[in-house]
Amino acid sequence: MMITEKLQQVKATLKPGVRLVAVSKFHPTEALQEAYDAGQRIFGESHVQELVAKQETLPKDIEWHFIGHLQTNKVKYIAPFISLIHSVDSVKLLREIDKQAAKADRVVDVLLQVHVAKEETKFGFTPDELLDMLATEEWKTLQHVRLAGLMAMATNTDDTAQIAREFDTVSQLFATAKERFFATEPAFREISMGMSGDYLIAQEHGSTMVRIGTTIFGQRNYGNG
Ligand SMILES: *Cc1c(COP(=O)(O)O)cnc(C)c1O
């Protein structure tokens, strides 16, 4: 099936108000162009070099989202154009984004990544770490980043009840953070959760933004990446 059709199929399953990030990592620019021609404007990438190369060639009205683990020394390459960084997992990274966004004369929207999955390999703040970090209020002094919400990945499991519990944990954490620190900040409003295998669960448990790759673009060929 064509990307255009798959994209329409996925969009037809999304609840009103849930935004779609088309995760295009490891797929060639032709695939992104096809999705773009079908109306998609938000694309998610997880490798800086690949993202920069695609951004240079594809239409300028694309909203690029960074969704992978971001190393501080690479922030400078994406700060001039990135629309949303989903994966802020340390204060050090937040400071670096602020610094590079200042150089680019921008304010960059970011999400704080929360670790709720069972896998050790996933990045992010635990719920307690997140609330402690927000309580320091250092983030308020960073003029070139704007905290726009939370991002999380659930455990890679067939246990849908466990996945639902993890997404609920994130939604509850979002509500707590919103009430304590962002009650008067409308910009803090996104919960980025849900991938090809679990987005239908995620959108029933508070997601405002789903990140879908495989269902739209097919399997990734890491060998050629
Ligand atoms: C690759 C990736 C996705 C997309 O995963 P699919 O299973 O292909 O939909 C979503 N989020 C993150 C953080 C990813 O790295």
C-alpha cells in the first residue's frame, strides 16, 4: 500500500485533537515528500545528521520534531530550525538547548521525557526526578526554551494493561506538574505518547501527540541508515 493511503488510514483512527508526528527516521526523502504531498507537515527524526540533511532538501514549511536521545554537543545543529524537541532528559541538555536557541535568536519548545517503562535502556526523568527538577525553578530562568509538556515511551510488551498503566502514570504526572508549576502557562499542554504498536491505547489515556513510523512508512532499513 502507498504511504498516502496508510497516512489517511492512521489519521482516520486518531481522536479529535490528537496530533500526528510522522516518524520518518531511516526513510529516504522521497518517502517524506510523498507524505508531505498528502498533507502531512509534522515529521519526527531521531538522528541529528539525518535530520539536518532532510531539513535542507525538503519544503520549508515542515515542522521538524526531534524525538531521539539528543547529545548536548549536537544541539547546535538543530537549534536554528527545530520546532519541538520531545526528548529532554536532563537539566544539562535543557541548558544547552537554551544556550543554542539564544544564539539562533529563538525560543525552542521542548518536552520533558519521563521514564515509566520497565526497560532500563529508555531515557528520561523518573516521576519524582521530574517534579524535583521542576521544583528547583531553574528552568524559569532559561529564556530561550519553553516547556510544552511531557513525552514518554511505554514498555515494549504485549501486556496492554501494563501499557495503559504506564500511560496513566504519565497523564497523572502531567496533571500534577500542570497544577503545581504551569497552572497559568497555556503552552504546557502536550503529552507525547504512543507509537505504531500502542498509539490506540495512548490516545485513550491522555496522549495529545502520537509518534508513528512503521505503520505509515513500513519497516526501517537500518542497514542503509
Ligand atoms: C522510532 C520511534 C517512534 C516510532 O516507532 P514506530 O514503532 O515505528 O511507530 C516513536 N517514538 C520514538 C521515540 C522513536 O524513536
